[in-house]
Amino acid sequence: MSNFSIQLLWWAVPVIVLLVAYKFVLRVFFGMVIVPDDRVGLVIKKYVLSGNKRLPDGRIIATNGEAGMQAKALAPGLYWGMWPWQYSVIMQPFVIIEQNKLGLVKAKDGASLDTGRVLGKPVECDKFQDATAFLDNGGQKGPQAAFLTPGSYRINAFLFDIEMVPITQIQENKVGIVTTLDGEPLGKGEIAGVSVAGHKNYQDPIAFINAGGMKGLQEDVILAGTYYLNPWFVVVEQVDMIYIPIGYVGVVNSFVGPEGKDTSGETFKHGNIVKKGQKGVWDEPLDPGKHPVNIYTHAVEVVPTTNIVLNWANSRTEAHELDKNLCTITVRSSDGFTFQPRRVADHPHTKK
């Protein structure tokens, strides 16, 4: 090692020692804390200097100067008065919600959930960055209806746990069948919840609940696209659209909706035909094309609209196979002769 290097080392060591001592003195005697730009400071108050402040029963987060984990976190910056014998400060990274993700929030403290509810109602708290406001405004303990969209957040980990999950993407030519995990009970005899407005395709759970939305299978479906859906609130199953080829129509039998009045007339004795949207067989069939149908609430029978021939021969079936269960009919004439004719008939659903 050269003489120059040795001299430089002798100069550097005292400077480093002075800087460390300077920071130590500021920390111990003035309570200086520096929170870096990419961190949030979580504060633990070891004890209260005066008074006998205790946390309320059942609470774990302090909001009024009590000893313990503090709701108020330190944003990036310089702070004084955080003496080490009274306060511990833990530096935590920001919560980063990536693109194509959403952040589910679970609160470790707060008011009890409303009776029958599984999600905490939203309160004003700057997207969970103000823990004090969350608790003071009646935020509820447990899974939250609100969630975090992509971005950077200063979250107090003493109060909130964040779980990142993928956003919901409904593929082209698919429909999303929704089952909600919160809401009012289904009515007697009903298999699916009726339509309610204002919930933005189930992206606003509280709006759905406040509008009277029901828990369970939903009649409404969601179409192809990207959605911020809280999986603690909804489960989505993707199914193919119903395809009706040219030359056919789709006869819809609905298991949901209001009871309809039969429109088939007195001469039709084979069932009730009701208006579209009512419970029963709709008088309006689905035209050729693709249709976003909820397969659990509506059954669709694809039937031809052209004239077809039904073959009653035992050994022969036409390509459409609508006559595969037919068999030859034995006919006896009035004078005693037996013969087996081939019978041609129109399908009952065809149009002349």
C-alpha cells in the first residue's frame, strides 16, 4: 500500500466516525428519524410518558397516543422527537400492485362485520393509506369489499394484510357465469338472483348489496373483457356462447323470471308459451348466431327451420338423425292384406 493510500485512509476513518457519531447523537438526543423515499415507517410506542392510556378492549392498533403499534405511519421524510427509548421505527417497502393484478385487503383491527355480511364496508381512508381514518370512520375487521388497483401504496402492515390476485379476464366467445358470496338470501323457489343495477358488472360489491342483490347464482352474465372482481365476493365460471347455425333457431326455456301468461292459445295443448324474459318457453326464439346465455338458468334447444323428411324404415336414418328412433309401421288393409309403407312427415318444429 502506497503512502498516499495510507494517508487517505487516516483521513477517511475520522470522517466516517464523525458521521456515525453525529447520526447517533441526533437519533439519541433529538430523536431524528429519516424515512427513505421508497419506505414507510411503522411506529411502535414502547410506553406512555404521562397518563395511563390503554388500548380499548379488543383493539391492537393505537390511534390516540396509547402504547403499542401505532395507526399513524411515517411517510418519507425527516422526523424529530422519535427517541429510541420510547419509539421503535420499522422501515417497510411500499406495497406495489402490478399491472393485471389487484390487491385484496384484510384488516386486522376494526369494528365487527355487519350481521350476515362477509366483507367489510368501504370507508374513507385514502385507499387504506390512512389507518387512523380507517379505524375512526368505522372500518370493519376482516376481508374488505374495497380493493387496490395497480399502483404504489403506503400501507401500514400492522393493520392491513395485502394479497395480490390476477384480474378477471373473460375470453372472446365466452360468457362469465357469476356466483356471489354475499348478499340477501334467494327467494323461495328461486335458483338465481334477479338483476340489480349500479354494481358495474359486480365490480362494486357494496353497490350490489345495497341495491338488494342476492347471494348465490346470478341470472346476469358478464361478457368478454377485463374486470376488477373481488374473488372474496364473486366466483366466475367461463362457458362458451350458445351457437345457433344458419337454418336453425334456438328455443329458450327459462327457469327464472316472473310467472308469465300463456300466449299459445286454446288450440295448443302441449305446453305454455310465454313472453321473452318470463319463466317458461319463450315465444321469441334465438336467431342464428352466437348468444351470451346463462346455461344454468336457461336451456336452449336448437331446432331446424327448414322442411325435413322423417324416414320410418327400420334400417335407414336421414343425416339429421331426427328419425333415428322411428321404426316401420305395419299397416293392414280392410280386406286383410298386410304391408309396410314408407311414411313421410313434417317435423313438428318446422315452418312451412
